[in-house]
Amino acid sequence: MASVWVGPRGTIRDYPGFSPSVDAEAVHKAIRGIGTNEKMLISILTERSNAQRQLIVKEYNKAYEKELKDDLKGDLSGNFRNVMVALVTPPAVFDAKQLKKSMKGAGTAEDTLIEILTTRTSRQIKEISQAYYAAFKNTLGDDISSETSGDFRKALLNLADGRRDESLKVDEPLAKKDAQILFNAGENKWGTDEDKFTQILCLRSFPQLKQTFDEYRNISQKDIEDSIKGELSGHFEDLLLAIVRCVRNTPAFLAERLHQSLKGAGTDEFTLNRILVSRSEIDLLDIRYEFKKHYGYSLYSAIKSDTSGDYEITLTKICGGDDE
């Protein structure tokens, strides 16, 4: 069965002539030798697909009775350690942990919640929910409920249910009807009916919403983004704008997130690692293209100028090439 975590536009593919036992032994040597052989670790873990890395993890555990991720944590440090551990984590578990981290401690990293829940498919979200419960013995919905509030909470819970329609067929009469409902719920009334926005934007398929937004412009003479900015506020507004941007162009939305993580004082490695690792087998080539198109320089060069050492080498290998 094809994995829901693999798409046609990734930078990392299955490695030909792959042998989990050979790789597990090489990784063990790289960690256990005198001084860590970082080059060997990087070349193996960035040149294998996640499915192959999971087989290395299994083989490593069988041969050495140790968890590879624990040995990596014990042997490496800082951002380099974090990205290497991310590479050996199954995608659904990785996302579950990122969601948990974004809701832990003081304050909630709402932008992380928004990014993950708007860019993952319904099938991916179902797997993330299962992984979340297995890891934390609490449902994703329960944690979202206790960490967020109001319309923002309602919309996140809708997304976390993984009930968005995934069909590619567009129902034109429904698009016209939904566009009218959105218009009546916002621009056309005093006060805004937030629930209508949530129902339509969180449950309809992306192709359906694309058509709905075109119909909306016909009815209101306004772009849906402008209406959302005018009618709504706070994290709820941020979430709905993220959905609109993903409907129009998910790679461009993620390129913008990467750009934000790399600009200004200090790098947001949490976001940088997450997007590069989680999209490396799905659409990172498209994200690179959008990054260059919007910002005039390549993602590769941005990573190079903002990171250093083994961490830089690992990220540029995941990135997979320079588009200068």
C-alpha cells in the first residue's frame, strides 16, 4: 500500500540497493567508534527514505538491543541532534511530537498548530491522531481543547478530526451555494457568523474550496482573504488565512514559513527542521521553487548562510540542491 507520507515531488527517494543490516552496522560503527563519524551518519540518514530508515531502526534494535534514537541523542548535540532524531522518527509520530511540543509549557505555539493541521491530508491527520494517543495517552482533541479557546479551538478541532473531503471532483452548484453562505455570514451582515466559515473552510476539499473562492469573488467583488482579514481577528483569522493559502498553493505557504524561520535575528530551527524533514518526500522540490520565485534567492543558499557545521551539511543534503 502506498504510504500517505510519500508524494511525487520530494528530494529524498528510496535508496537503490538498500540493505538495512549493512546500514545498521555502519551507523553503529559511526556512533560507537572513537569520536563520532558524523559524515557517515549524515550520508546514510539523508540518503534513505523514511520507510528505509525505519528498517534500519528495527535492524539496529535487533542487533544491538538499543534504540537508535537514544544512541543518537546520547552521542550528538544541539540542532544537529534534533534533526538526526527527526530523520529516524516515523512521520506520524514526528508530527504528533511537534504538536505536543507546540502545546507544552507556558504559552502555545499557535503557528505550529496551524501549519501542521492545515498542510496535512485527512489520512495523515488520522495517523497523527493515533500516534498522538499512543505516545501521550491523551487525545489530540483533548489537548487542543485545553490549550486553545473560542472559534480558533472549534476550527482546530474540526481539522484534527481529519474529516476534510479528499475527493478531486468539484461540485459547482455547491461552490456557488457555499460562496453565498460565506458572503451572507460575513460581508453581507452586521457581525460575522464564524461557524459558517469554520464548517466550509475546514471540511470541503481543496479543489472544491478553490472553486468556492472564485465564486465568492464573483458575488462579493472581493477576494476571500481580504474578507477574512476584515471580518475576523486573532488566531482564528490566522488559521483561516492559512487554509486559503494552502488551498491556493501549499508549497508557497510552506516556503513563506521557511522564509520567516530563516530571516531576522536568530533562526527558528524548530520550524526549519520540521518543514524540511516532513516535506522531504512529499513536495520539497515545489517548496524550493516557490521560495526562489518569491524571495529571489534559493532555499539552499538561505540555509547555508543561516546554519553551520554538521547541522548545515544535513539540512542542505535534505534540501537536495541549489536553485541559484
